[in-house]
Amino acid sequence: MTQKPRILVTRRWPDAVERVLAERFDASFNAADIAMDAGALTEALRSFDAVLPTVSDRLPASLFEGSDIRTKILGNFGVGYNHIDTAAAKARGIVVTNTPGVLTDCTADIAMSLLLSVARRAGEGERQVRAGEWTGWRPTHMIGTKVTGKILGIIGFGRIGKAMAKRCHFGFDMDVVFYNRSKIDLAEATRYGARQLDTVEEVLATADFVSLHCPGGGENRNLINARRLALMKPEAFLINTARGDVVDENALIEALETGVIRGAGLDVFEAEPNVPARLRTLENVVLLPHLGSATQETRTAMGMKVVENVTAFFEGRELLDRVA
């Protein structure tokens, strides 16, 4: 690369990654670390050779209109990319890459944390202690649900779904059933103590805990709706570390308020960072601010994957993580 490509990093990234980006490219950083609006993103597409967005950046088809777009690659920081209209980007000759593989374990860890927290009412308990309202141990205080030996249902048996199955089956002696759009080899499923069912509905009706690990957007939007929530056991819990739009949020709130299901653990939301007040007031739900990949090791690895993708693009090499 004789002249360094001009790139924009839309949010602050780990220092180690930003240093590499600054060395390899003519890099601009969002020092304020505030989500860019549509106007700023439109200007970025017209001013930079590469834009490196995150899930907080919405890039609908309207942003790719016009004849003066300069950007040739979107190096997305994250596995999920339903915040980008990839069809519109591709139509304009813009390549899109993501960062699979490196965040598998940490996202599965967060799913496990949510499952344990909501089952054992850890969030409620901590709020009670911090408020000075705990009056001491008693046999009937804050009774939760046992996790060991229960049935886990997984929707989406990719890398993270398999990692979740591994934790639950081998760590907590749980039986695992799952739904996946494509057929998973029996030997592969057995490695994780898991059994594939034919439909989402079968998984929902069977499981004590349902954990979502499927992509967002498209046909998965509102995959978990009022009808499907009603198929779950009244004592069951829903865990979502996938994407917020996989769940019909209003239907979930109704289900939690009326006892259709017992509880939920959520790391993602439909209109992040906006979380409905009705959801925030419920005690039978654990809410996290999209922490799935939030470890130093993983966020650095994600950033370095973007660096390698963008470097390969401008050097004319093959892109391993191209999605459009």
C-alpha cells in the first residue's frame, strides 16, 4: 500500500488495536465515543476508504444512495451484522466483513451467567442486599429454580450454541435439545450431549431453559413471539444473547408480567440502548448492557480480526471473514 487508505473507526476500540490501526492506516477515531447518527455515517461513507462500524451504527439502504460514496469496505466489529443492509452495500460494490470465532467462549459465558442469575434470583438478591432490605436467612427466602439436571433448549447450534451446550451438559449435567435450520451430524451433536429436534416449537415445549444463539434480522426477526412463548413451560426461562430483534419484546414483557413463563435473562434488546420501562421494572428478568464479548482478550481479538480483514482487502488478498 503506497498511500495509506483513509479509515474511520466509529467507536473507541481497545488501545492495542487502535495503535495498530494508526500505524497501518490514515486512521480517524471517534474520540467522544458517542454513537454516530445517520448524517455522520452518510458523510463517513463519502469521505473514507473504509468505515469500521459496530452494532451501535445503523447502516440502512438509504445511506448507500448517491453516486459519491468513497467507502470500499465496512470492517464490522462483531459477528452479527444485521445493523448493516448488506444487500445495499454489495450493490454499491462495498465489501462487508465480520469477526467470527473469537468471541464464542465469552458470549457463551454470559449466556451461562444469565441462566444462573435468573434461575437463582441473583439480581433480586443483590438489589435487596444493596438496599439494606435483607432481614437474614430463612427457609422460604427468595426460592429459585435448580439448574443441575434440567433441560436446556438451544435455538441455533453454531459455534456459540455448541459452546453453551458444552457448558450446560458437562458442567451442570443438563440434557440438551436444539433446533438448527440445517441438519447437524449426529456424531457432532453427540459430542455436546445434544439432540436435534425438527422445529423451534418442539424445543420450546421441551426445555426448562431456552437459550437463543441464532442470527438477527431477516426471517429471524420476532422469531420468539407471543404464540411461541405460550408453548414454553410456565416454569421455563428464556435467555437471549443473540440479537434483540429475535424476540418480540412486547410479547416477552406480557409473558413475564402474566406468568406465561417464569423469567428471562437478556443481554440484547430491540432498540438498544433503549430498554422499555416495563421491562426494567420486572424482578423476574436479568438485564445486561450487551456484555457478551466484553472481556479485554475478546474485544482485542475482535479488533485485530477487523485489522487483518481491512489490511487484506487493501493489499488485494483473500478475505476470510467476508459476508457481503
